Amino acid sequence: MSKLENVLEKNNLEEGYKFLTEREKRVIALYYLEGYTDEEIATFYGINQQNVNRQRKRGIAKLKIIKSF
């Protein structure tokens, strides 16, 4: 089980994890668990910073929506 999965399980968000794309999972893990900035993640993936920000926010929104059910 990944570090992200452990954190989500502790916060009752593991159900929402299933709905995240692989990229959303990796961006969230890199940002929140590893401490990378959007700019660093963007450089790593060869995409722009705004795209990273959108993916991170979209992933967090999915987790929040699922938790509210």
C-alpha cells in the first residue's frame, strides 16, 4: 500500500481514491506527501504548472465529493 493510500485510509477517503486518475494520484502524492511544488511537478512531467494545479485540485475535489456521500 502506498503512502498516499495509507493517508487516505486514515482520513476515510480511500473510496474516493478509486476514482482518481493515475496522474492525479501521483500529483497529489508528490505535492502533499513529498513536498514538491506545482512547478517542480510540471517540470518532471513536461507539462505546464497550471495543468498540474488543475489536476491536483480536481483530484482533491473528487476525494471530497466521495467522502460527502
